[in-house]
Amino acid sequence: MTALVATRAIEQLVVRGKRVQGNLADRITTAHVSLSAPLKGGAYSVSQLTFTVHDPDLVVWNSHLFDLGATVDLGSLYCRVAEVELLEPETGAEISVIARSEGSEKLANERGYQTWANLSLGDVAVQLGERAGLKVVIATPLPALALIYRKEPDVTVPGDRGESSWDMLARYAKAHGCVVFEAYGVAYVGKPSDLVKKLHQVRLAWDPKRPPDDLLEMPRCRRTQDGFGRDVREVTFRVTAAVAARLTPGMSVALSGIERFSTTYLISGVEFDVEDGAQGTVTAALPTDPVISPTDAAAVAETVHTATGPNQGGSDFGRFVNAISDQETGGVYGSVNARTGALGRYQVMPSNVGPWSKKALGRTVTTSEFLHNPALQDQIAVGVLWTYYSVHGARGAAAAWYSGDPLRQNDNSHNPAAPNEPSVAEYCDQVVAKMAGASGVLPAGYTGAGSSSGPTVVSGPKKSAALFVATAQSQVTDHTPYVYGAKAAASVDDPQALDCSGLTTWAAARAGIKLPDGALNQQEFCASHGTGITVDKAFHIVGALVFRVGLGGTDHVAISMGDGKHTIEAMGRAYGVVDGPISGRGWNSAGLVPGLSYP
């Protein structure tokens, strides 16, 4: 349901989803648009709509029309309410509403640890923008980094919420000498010197004898130098609100007619009131690229150094991971601690398997699946270890892994329940000592949690169901699209698209098994080799195939995750390669892939 809430100059202001009583148009007392509202101390800017509603009888307030997250549109500016406040000035109660670009709000609220391997900042920005519904413009070609990561909350800082996607983009943009901002649902990433050449240009000529219609007064001009001795020129000009609404940050303005200021500028701010006869203010500056500080440069260099990616040389983080593995079990994936029940190569507590796998993979795996799948152990545990290591360094990360608290790295007290086990400080000492002789290559099963469109390395013995499943799972991580008839050769590291049998054929080939294309052909292949099994049994075998064939041409195949709940499959055009639900899907046949070894 849609409620039109204003007429006249703000006739396009619309609230979606709820109906209110009375004519809300008369209650809107002010409305203002900023296409450059600074957030995080100016680290980035977004589109923002601010308005005030006169509400002396609290009818609007009680309607919950402007609750947080409510959607508010103004023409082509689509927003969500980010802040709302009830005020009581002398004229009676008023509601102050701040709404920001819908896509920007999604990025601002997207938090939690995530990594992207072997991608550029531009690649990551495009992926995040697609999820948030933002168009993304990359003005500057940027190099691929071995690892880009969004930080988790710092456990040593009370109330810290960790990085948002916006925070992360701004951090990496700064380290590249770039800026990042959003305007009218478009996110921009690049150096100002490149943005000014890439986007639309507006020409303004000032003539005091014949002032142009676009300019309401002579631009205000300011010239100085920055801390690096570079020329800084800024211009601010007043225009009609209609003109301001057609301009956005990132556009360039070629100004002429003013001595020493006739040159090209990059628009950095646009603001205007939404009312009859309103004016707008546009701010522009010379396109000067941010200076990369040594700290910013070191941050990117550290990312490349400490996370060179699977099997791409050594790294301190790789040595740390292998030292933890050696300290815990000597690298044995099938280990189970008799006292605590800790599982696998890295000794993950059973209670952590569910939430950690959900964060790393987007789904919850069972403890049995975790214990019997080396690739899953690497992917889940290494992702968590990186979270600790990137914030606390090797010693603090070791303490966090052993005790849950990075601040206990110098704690020499022993656990009364296990007096013969090392103290936290001793554990940290032993891990750091093991790093000196450890390999710097990350375990092959670690592909980098999160999205990656680069080559994915997975682990497991050749011709094993574990490798087959891990390979297919890599395409869930990569969000590979579904295209009917799409296939990929075994030599292809990262398919651009797959259909249901294309996924199983490719994953099997990567595991060393030749599987025919086509769901029906694969079902018959299993039957002819005597590996057909019941559907119920397949639900509980990792890497088993489940089929829906012979139903009017809707043949389909998926891979069972063995937990009785999930599949990996190229589900269809609307989904791509996903973790799907296994029950209630009409599977009428199942089989084991001939030649694969199953646990």
C-alpha cells in the first residue's frame, strides 16, 4: 500500500507500505536533500533526505509511518529511514526524519567478518553494490589484492560493532588514494583526477552583465594550499532547486568567466530544499587526489603480505595457521579430543561448528560433516583464525583460539580441570616458536570466506567425495550464475556459468572422475555401475547425487551435503549455484558417483 504524503513542490515525496489518516501534505513543514551527507567523519558521503512533520496530535507518530527502515521516495531518490526523533517545540510536537539512500543503508548495516580473495577493490565494490541494489562506477583501475576483508568487532573495545561494508570500502579506497561516495543510488570509487574525466560535464559561464539563468549569483571562490603545498581551489554557487536536482557529486563543472578560477572542477556536494521557489547549493573543487599516508600504504602492503592466498608463496599468517594446526593435533583432520570433544585438525569445539560455518559458508554444517570433510575444516577454521590474527597479531590470536580471550596471552595460570595442559601464555609461546619452522602456505582447503571470482583452490584426496563436494561448494561461494546448457572443462578454475549437470560434471572432473553431462545420463550412469541408492540414504551421504528425472522434461540433479537438510546445486536462473533445501523437492532417484571414494 502506498501513501502519497506531500503535494506542491514536494509532490513526489512518497512513503511506501503504510496508510495514515488525514492529509499529511499540510504537515510537512521542511524538506531538504543532501547528495553529499558525510558519514564516519567524512570517510564517505551518501544521499540523504531530511524532513520535518508537524504532529501536535501525534497521529503520524502513532501510525509508525516513519519507523526505522521505512521506505521513503523522492522522485528517483529511494531512501530508508535511518533516524527519527520526536520533538516538542513551542508550536507543538514535530517529527524529525532522516532517510538515506536505500542501497547505502544496506551497505551501512552489512557487518560481520567476510573476506574476498584475489579481487580488486573495484570488483568487491561491484559485488557489494549488486547485493545492495546500487549501480557502481569504478573510475580508476585498481590492482587485485590477495585478500580484502571486512573487520569483525574488536572484542577489546566495548560496544564496537565492527566494520560495515561502507567502512571497509572507505578504508581500502583511502589506501589507494581514492574516494568513495554514493549519490542517487550510484556508488562511485576512484581518484578525483579520474572521476572528473569519466563522468558527465556541465558548463557554466559567468558574465556579470548577462548573468546566466542557471546561476542565481556569482560563484563564491576560494583558493589556498593544502598541507602538501598543492593548489586548492573551491567554488560554491547558488542555483535553482530544479537545476541542483539534475547535478550529482562526481560530475564535473567547466567554469569560465572568472579570472584564476576558470577551469574544471569536480562536484563534491549538492544540497537543495524541496519547496516552491527553493534554491540549491553546489560545491565543487579542483580534482586533487588524496595523499596516501605511510599508514594507509602499509595497510594494503600488510594485506598482501599476510594473506598471499592459497599456495601462492609463504606468509606470516600461513605460518601461524600451520603452527596452530601442529600445536593442536599435528595436522590430523580426524582428531577428536577425549576430554573436551574438540574436533578436527584445529580442534574446534562442537558448539562453534554451527555458528562458524554459518558465517564462513552461509549455511550451518553438522559436527559429523565438519569432522569428515577436511576442506570444510580448513575453510571454517582458517577464516576464524584470520579474524583473530588480523586484529590481535600472532600471539593475541593464539590466546583467542586457545582461551577465547586475546588479552590472556600472558596468563600463566593453569586450568584446574586439566593441570597438565599448557597455560594460555605457554600455549602462545609454543605457537610462536612453531611459526619459525612452519610452512607459510595456507591449507589448500581455504578458499577465502566470502565472495571470490578468482581461481578457487580446494582440498581433499583425488577421486574423493570430499574434494568433489568442496569443489562444488566453491561455486556457491563465487555466486556462479545458472545458464541452461552451460558447462566447463576440468581445466577451468572458475566457471562463468553452469547448469545443474554442468556443475556435477565439472566438480567430478576436478576430482578426477569423468561423469556424463545431463541429469538423466548421470542417473543412468550410476545405475549401470551399480551405485544407485535410495533417496533417503542419499540424504545422509556427503557427495551423493539426488535426481528428479522423467517428469515432463524437468530433469534435475543436485549434490547431497549428507546432513539430511541441504544440497549444493545449480538451482535455476533466479538462484544460480546455491546451498538448497533437500526435503520436499520431489527427488525420485539417487546414486553415488562411480569411482569416487566415500567416507
